[in-house]
Amino acid sequence: MAQVLAAVPVAGLDAVLVAVELVLESGSLSAEHIL
């Protein structure tokens, strides 16, 4: 989760939100994504 939030200043909030949405839609979310 910290790595996802750290990507916001680098990639921009919109890009990070799209990436998170794609992971959620794919159904491949695991505990590693959350931790």
C-alpha cells in the first residue's frame, strides 16, 4: 500500500487510481497488495 501511495507524486493521482481500478477489476488482489 505504501508503494502505491508513494507513486502518486511520481505518476500522478489519476494514473495511480487507474492502476488500482485495473487491479480491482482483474480480481487478482491479494494480501500483498493491501499490506
